[in-house]
Amino acid sequence: MGAVLAAVAFLVIVGGAAAAYFMVRPALQDAPVPASPDAPETTPSPSKADAPSKADQPARAPRAPSANPVSLSRIPWTAPSEMALDELAAQWSIPRDTLAELNPALAEAGRVAAGAKVVVYSDAGGPSASLGPPNDGRLVGGVPLPEGAAWHMPEDRTRAWATAETITAAVEALQAYGARFPTAPPLQIGDLSARRGGPIYGHQSHQSGRDVDIRLARNDTGEGFDAERNWFLVRTLIDTGDVRQIFLNRSEQVWLRAAADADVGEADAQTYFDLIDHEPGHTIHMHVRYGCAESDKRCVGYSLPDTDEDDAKQPAKIPGATPPRGASKVPGIRPKAGAKKKKKKKKKGKKRTLSPQG
């Protein structure tokens, strides 16, 4: 009899458990199934989920569409005085025929009136491209910096060229600066690149259309460094374009960093200053370097250092030496023909063998 009662009790317990299971089954189907220790991980672990990603860091706001989009289809320039068409072509390093095609009316007159609007660029020539590194590169389809109320054009127009991406990003930042400080004096823009890139006097870089020199903003009296204006400019330059580096003397960075910390806090300010490097000689201007566009497959982002291999490709610098095979055909330094050789006095003692460089 006891065995029968035990069997009945067992069946009641099992039936109740089964009923409870089917009652909660819909909820169990929606709940995540814990993985076994040997099962592959299908969701981020707590450490990965809690780790801040670049997207979560409030360092720099995403680039917003400009309220005043930059158009580079046709770029005009205002002639400051009357000049010949040939003179204008020389000022901008533009072939006279190209300038005449852009301005058919000027081809007949041959002169430009003071205050006349002259087209110095059209995108009909094709896209721009940066080739090679900043210190050993070229520029294809260079775009000139357009005029603007918030900045002064480079004094040398032959050095006012860059890639379309560089010009667009720089102009957007300069326009934002002008809107933020409408009563501030216009910023003086320095050298960019030559129309076709390559070396320009006074610079080791500025060769591939991705470097822009900007004179630091001064206060209203023009006598001192304006930390607020310069910090706004630096922040806007980085936020609105693919800035790779900004070169600035360390002494000016101290004032700039104080304004940055007060604006965005120390942690966020550091993310901006990670892109700012000390460079001697950059006390009155900053050197802004932009990155390569995705379409520029032959572009190199950073300057390349000089190496022994590079030196071997150069012609020998020792007077009278023969350049190595495969070197550039640039003539080396050689003594003048017929130069008299000084006679060496013979010394007594053992005969010494001179080294190849002796």
C-alpha cells in the first residue's frame, strides 16, 4: 500500500512540473539562451560593451553640412588694378591660352580693367589629385583659393593652389571664423602649393596641395595673440576637414591649450592637441596639413624622411666625384677646367695609403 501511495505522489509532482513548464514556455522562448563555456561568443562581452568607442567620445562633433556650401565650379578673382592679360597670367601661373579660354572677352581686349572679375579656374579641366608625400610630391588639377571677406589672399598667387578637398575644407572653416567674429580683421593666408605642386622656395613641404599656412589671429588692437579666436579657428579646422596635423610653436600652444580646456574640458581638448605638433619657426602662423582624399590612390599622407637610399639616388656632392649609376642627371659640383692643383710636400717616413674619400 505504501508503494502505491509513493507512486501516486511522484506522478502528481511530475505532472505539476510539466504544467508549470508549458505555462511559462512562451516567455522562455523570448529570453536569451545562456551560452555554454565552449560555445563561441555571439554578443559583446561586458568589457567590450563598456569600453568607449571613438563614436561615443564627444571629442569632435560630426561634420555638419555647411550653411554656405563652397562652389568650385568657377572661381573668379577681382583685378586690383588695370593690367595686361600676360601680366595676369604670370601672377597666377596660368598659361595665357588657358586664361583666354576661361575669359573669351579678355582674349580680344588683351587687358584687364581694375575691379574686373576674371575667372582663374574652372572644374571643366577635370578633378584634382595629390601625388606623393607633402615634401616630395606633385599636384594635378590644382584649385586656387577663392576670395573671401574673412581672409586675405596669399600675396603670391602662384602659391595659392591646392586640391579641391583641401580648398573646400579650409574655406568652410574660414567662413565659420568670419561668421563667429564678424568684426575681427581678416586672416592672412600664406602659402599653399604651386599650381602643379613641387618644391617652392622657403618650404620643404607644400608640394602636393595639402598644406595651408594661416597667420595667427590677433586681438582687436593687433598687438597680441588672441587665444579665443585662434582656438575657435583650430577647432573648426579640425571639425570641418580631414586635418592630419597642425604645426605650431610650443610657446603659442600654451595660450591655445588654456582656451581649449576652458571651452571643451581637458580630456576633449587633448584629442585636438593630439593633432598639434611643435615646429620651430611657427610663432606667427600655423601650418595646417590635410589628409589624402580617398580617390587619390597615389597620395602619401605624411612627409617622408631622408634615408641612405634617397641619398644614394642623388648626384655625388664631392667635387670631381662621379654620380652613382642610375642617379639623377642633375650636374654635380666639379672643379673648373684648368684649375691648378696644389703640390703636397713629401713627408719622410712610411708611405700611407689614402682612403677613397681622402
